[in-house]
Amino acid sequence: MKKGKALIFSAPSGAGKTTIVRYLIEQNPLLEFSISATTRPRRDTEIDGIDYYFLSTHEFQSKIAAGAFLEWEEVYKGNYYGTLRSELERIWDAGRYVIFDVDVEGGLTLKEELGDQALAVFVKVSDLDTLRRRLEFRQSESSSTLAVRLEKAADEMLYESRFDYVLINDDREQALAEAELVTKKFLD
């Protein structure tokens, strides 16, 4: 496999990592999104092979057994997420930089796997109330899934020191500009 550089953006759900990743891809044509695989149900706005590779639990577990994942985990009960090795190979073979949008544990695992080839960025907001408001605004969570995400977010905030860079996303424009600067510095 040809080697290249990778950017890992991780955050508690609702902190804005996906918005930041999409912005960076728009700004840099050499960045390509690594599409994660998941067993969670597809949202109405999502497209298989664009937003995620939506797999059945059986398909996902077969790929685990075959060693097809760089990292994977059961993020929420019954919902698996993972990064396929083939995604990294596909992007690097095309001479592009990989950009990951993954949960906190997945980001740490990717950083461990990729070492100095990767910059791991932890995206956060000032407090859990801000996360709650953002998740409620999405209108994609039931009260029980919202509670689970917020509980998980409180735990994930404890891992920020294990990342290469912490990006506070309280002001969208400022966070986007800072993400662009950090990205450029790492890739140059």
C-alpha cells in the first residue's frame, strides 16, 4: 500500500466535526473523505457509499473476521462503525490525502495505527449544554438516544489530551479558519 498523510477529526456527537471536515474538503481538492462503514439505520438524507457504507450486522462482522477494518467498534449498543482498509488504500493510491470524520475512540485507534502520518484533531465545544442544543436542533434523536449521546460525550471529553490538537468549535467561522490553518501546516 502506498503511504500518504491523513487527517483525523474526532469529537463527541454534535460538536461540529462533520461541518469542519466538509469545509476542509471544499477548500482543498487534494483532501478526500474516508467513508466509514456502519450498521446503524440510514437517515433520510444519507446516501449509501457517499455518507457511509451501510452494512448489515452480519456483513460487518464478516469484515471484522476477515481483517478488513483499520479500526472498528460498537459505538452504541448494536451499532457498529469502522474504517475499511480499502478506503485508505483507495485514497492514497489516487495520490490524495485522507480525511477521517470518526468518533473519539476510532480517532485514537487510527492515530495509533498511522502514527506520524496522521494529525489527530479533537473538536469540542465549551459545555454539554451546547452539545444538547445542537443535537436537539438536528431533530434526529429521540429523548433516549439523546441521553445516550450526551452520556457518551461526557466520557469522550476526557480523551482530548490524547489528540495532537484540540479545536474549540464555539464560533463556527473561527473554528473553520483554525481548522484550515492547522490542516495546511500539517500537509505542507
